[in-house]
Amino acid sequence: MRVASTKLFVCCLAAATIGLPCFSQDATQSNKRLPASLETKGEKKLDVGYKEVGGKKLSLDLYYPTDKRDSKCPLIVYTHGGGWAAGSRHGVTKGLFKPLFEKLIEKGFCVATVDYRLTKKGSGVLMRDCVIDCKDAVRYLASNGNSLGLDPTRFFVMGDSAGGQIAQMLLLSAPESLPGDPSLADANYNIVAGVSWYGPCDFEKVDLFQTSDSSKNPDRFGNRILDPDADPKDKLSRYREMSPINYLSKDSSPLLMIQGDKDTTIPVKHAWYMQERAEELGAPVEVMIIRNAGHNWRKVGAEIDPSFDVIVDRSVQFFVEQLSKASSK
């Protein structure tokens, strides 16, 4: 049995002034402004349909390593942010993510960027549908590992904001939980580790969403978890079902959570709370706190500390470290 450990990095590095990409509009940018795909030197498989639901095809894009490619590649599945109601797999081309995934591809990882249904008004889609779609994407990739050149025993996950919650769910919940497309139900895979950038961990404990901004309802994501016509008695079970912290155990795969201490969308309290639970359980959770950082690493009052480059480098290093450990077993 793996000996689990919890690490806390409250980063106090000297702030460096760097040319950061513009993050303030990332969550609301029209997808039409985004390039269709990352420009890489490796093979790409674009618009791969992984399932149909409600008459709509859901797709993913695959980016293969540029060199030193294994016959079966380790895979990082990226789940985009956007409040479960916006965004797309093309978000990987944004300045916020492009340098991260380019470095990961250079390190020998294949990257899959996934579209999922969105909780738009009147769609009938809820947060659990977003999670189920992403689990089905992982199931599809595992089931087709041979033809796609992927190693289902070396899958990883990465997500930001809402996608951070989804990534945590993929990492911590059992592969068979939250079933979706019956044709994918028998997929076998192992998620080695995951990274969450400013993703929430618990919806039941609504005070984790409380901020100094009194205009923000702490329960502001409730309508994306529970249908308006649902029985109020179902609220607690649905909130718990969508809270990654409830799946954490001493046998969980390692998780790196990176959060900004000035984030009013997903407050830093989520990272502290996950770290506290991890210490109680002996679970492998590492927390990295970015000072002066709001959502999407926007600077608040001063330059973010450590810098965006350090955030990217630590994320890449974490994946490389965990791949090395998995490959040596």
C-alpha cells in the first residue's frame, strides 16, 4: 500500500515582473476568437467523437508528443473551465494554458482536450452531466487505447475552475461511478495523478464560497447541481455527489491543488479545506498558494507571487514526477 503524504507549499518567492497573458476575459471569450488547435510539431487527431447524447456529438482533440514517443503514450486529459456553462476544448490554445500543454507535450505526454455538455439555461444539463461526459471521454480513450496509441494505466487529469472540479472527480471517484454511455461501461483505466487550478472541492460546505463580496451568493452554483423542479430532499445527496472531497481517501491518487489567495470566484478556503481533510486521512494532496492572485491568476494589488511561469513549471514537474513513479513500479 502506498504511503500517502500531504504537502503544503505556501509560496513566498520573490515576485517577478513578467509578460503575463491577458487573463481577465478568458472565461467569457468567444470560441470564435480561439485558434482551432494548438500548433505543435507532433501528430494531432482533431474532432474525435467520443459519444453522442441528445443527438449531439461530443468531441475531443488529441495532441501527441513531438519526439521520444512511446508506443503507448501516457495521457493527460484536460477539462476546461467556464462555470460548467461556458468554454470549450479549444480553450487549450489560450495564453493561460498554451505554455503548460506545449511543455507537457515536449515531455512525452499525449494531451486530450475534452468538450462536454454545458449547463446553459433551459438545456436541462446539470453538473453531474458535465462530469459524466468527461468520465465517458476517459472511458472512450481507455477502450480505444490500442488504436489511439495510449496507455490506459498511465492516465492523468488537469482542469481549471469548473474543470478543476471535474478533474478532481475524475481523479478521486471510482472509474465505474457516475455511469454514462452503456457502450463504454466496461472500460478499464488508472488515473495516476491530477492537477486542479483554482477548482472547488466541496459544495455542501457553502461557507467555503463566502467572500468579502456580499453580492455573491455562497450557494451560487446550486442551480447547476440541482434541477429547479427537483425534490428539496435530494439537495444534500446531489451536493455531496458533486463534491470531490467526499471521494478522498488514503489510497487516492496524488492531487496538486493550486489556488490564488485573492480569488473571489473559488476562494482559497477550498484548498485549505482539502488539505485539512487530506491530513486527517493521510491522503496525497499537495497545496500551492499563489499570493495576490485572483481567478485565472489575475493579479490583485500586486504581482502574483510566485509568477505564472513558476505555476506552469511546478504543474509540469508534478506530472513528470508522478509519471516517473508510476513507470518505476
